[in-house]
Amino acid sequence: MGKGTVILAYSGGLDTSVCIPLLRERYDFDRVVTVVVNVGQRDDEIAAATGKGKVLADAHYTIDAREKFVHGFLFPAIRANGSYEGYPMGTALARPLIAEEVVRVALHEGAPTVAHGCTGKGNDQLRFDFIFRIAGLEVVAPIRELNLTREWEIVYAQEHNIPVPVAKEKPWSIDENLWSRSIEGGRLEDPAFHPPEEIYGWTVSPEKAPDIPDMITIGFLKGVPVSLNGNDMSGADLIDTLNTLAGKHGIGRSNMIEDRILGLKAREIYEHPAATVILTAHADLEHLTLTRQELAFKRLVDDKWSELAYMGLVHEPLFHDLNAFIAASQEKVTGTVDLLLYKGCCRVLGRSSPEAVYSDELVSFDSDAIDQCHAIGVSAYYGIQARLIEQKKKR
């Protein structure tokens, strides 16, 4: 008598594919159900994963969660200027949603156990485990628990006639969603190794980008992008369009050393063209529409929001509190931002908003709307404590 049914978060890649026979052979499950969650992967990747799941598993689900991803995770990330150690998060934002969809399938199937293909060294194990355990489910992680290496997995997959998209010579691990594409594994793990152009899928090398720039205008409503060049667009369509356009100009590559949740440093490579452009525009528009005090405090909030999002702690009470503040701050972040896309660079050209905390009449050198003499009294007291200390030093 086996252990019944286990629900596997499935991507179609090497790790999750070898988990299917492992869950039967090593864990004695009678039935393995795979779940592919579409958060913006390529259509052919979704189709391939769906096909493999139907062949390799006892039952399979493919769930389209793109709209949930955009409205529930990407829009909040834009409002929070969500980035971790200098790059726009993508994988971190998608993992909780994928886990929640797997939980829904587990409840539908009446399965008390869920599984994932994460290793014991990365971040995703914690992001998945948090969601699974908060739902009261048992977690199984074969790659982590059996201490498997990628080389062992490739051989095991070949022995079990499992088609996998990697080889020992090019063992890249690639994760895609609407917001970003991450590439890791193999020689990329060496911080000194120069990544080959072949690993990039969304961006061209800036050196090979067009010699003619593109000028675009992004419209925002309450902190959320709603239009491109004056045309109203859905979030998913706008992001998809900008991924293509900005990627053509070589915008949105990150090659960095990242501090993982467990404390390990890892070499990570990302592509995020649309995210780079949208976040650049959003942050600029905030500077036009929020006060100095709001901007200063929001930077602290954004940093903490990003840290919690990176950790996958989306049900941490503080995360909900921060979202409430951020949502309130975005009521005024409405307007347009003009940008130039050119050879790896995204540069703001201009911005406009009906909510601007700006008065050209007051700030212009040619205006007499303010009596400049009023600043004399301010200047008399400005920096007075530092001046007193310097005077004492001189005495």
C-alpha cells in the first residue's frame, strides 16, 4: 500500500521532471499529479511542460495565472519600486502565486502532500514551503532531501527516458515569467566567468542594438502603468510589448553577485527589459507627485517590502501593512513619463502629471511670485548649529 497522491509543482525542467519517478521509487507515492502554472512563460514552454506532465505523471493540470500575476503581484511590485540588491525581482514574485495554485489543486484532489523540485541551497524552497505549510500541507522535496546534483539528475533522466532541455555541456537553469528571465547553473556559477551571448533570450547585446533610438511615453494611473504611447493597454500586453521593444535595445540585463536568503552568495544573471523601463518611469513620476517627506519614508517602506517579497513572505502581517501604506501613497501617482531607449540605456526625457507637486511660477528664475527677500531670514538661521561648532573650533 503506497502513500496515495502527491501534487508536484511542475515546470517541465530537469529538476521537476526527475521528481516524478523519484516520488514513486523513493517515496512510494501511488499517484503523482503535476501542476504547471502559466505566469508568462513562452507558449512553447507551457505546451512542452503540459505534454511532458501528461505523459510522465498520473494526472496533470495547466493553470493560466497570468492575470493574477499581473494584478496581484506585478502591479504591487511596480507601486513599491520592487527591487532586490539593485535588480527588479521576478522569480521571487511568481513563486508564491505558483505555490498557491498548487495548494488549490491539492485541496481539489484531497491530497495532503505537495512536492517541489527545489534544491537545499536556493531561495525557492523557502518561498514554496512557506505557502505550502501555511496551508497545512506536508512538503516533500526530493532534490533537497536526497542531496542530488545536477549531473546525477541528467544521467537519471536519461536512464528513465525523460527528455530534458539541458546537457552536461550547457546545463543552464532558466526560469521565465512576464517580468523577468533568470539564467544560472554550469560555468555561470563561477563569478569570474564571462557569460556567453547564447544564454540571453530577451535582450540583444547593447553593441548590436539599433543605432536609432525609440522614444516612448508610458501613462500611469495611481501608480500602475495603463498606456503606451497614448494607447490604453492591459498590464500583460503592455509588459509583453515593452519586453520586446526594450529588449531590442539591449535594455534590462543584470549580471551580479546576489545574497540569497540562507546567506550564500550566488552569481545570478537576469533579463528584465520591461521591468527596467516601467520601474524607471514609475520612480521618476513619484518624484514629481510625492512630497519630500513621502519620498523619504517610502524609500524605507519600499526596501522592506522588497526584502519580504524576495523572501516570499507575502502573508507576513507587516507585508500587508506596507501594502496599505504604498497603496495610499499611489493615489497621486498619475501622469505620463517620456523615455528614450537606446543601446542598453533607458533615460527619462520628461514627465507630466495633474497631481504634480510643482509650480513653474514659483520656481522660475524669471518669476516674481515669491519675494526673494523672504529667504534672507531663513538663511540667517540655516546650519546655525554647525556654524557655532566651527566658531568654537577656531577659538
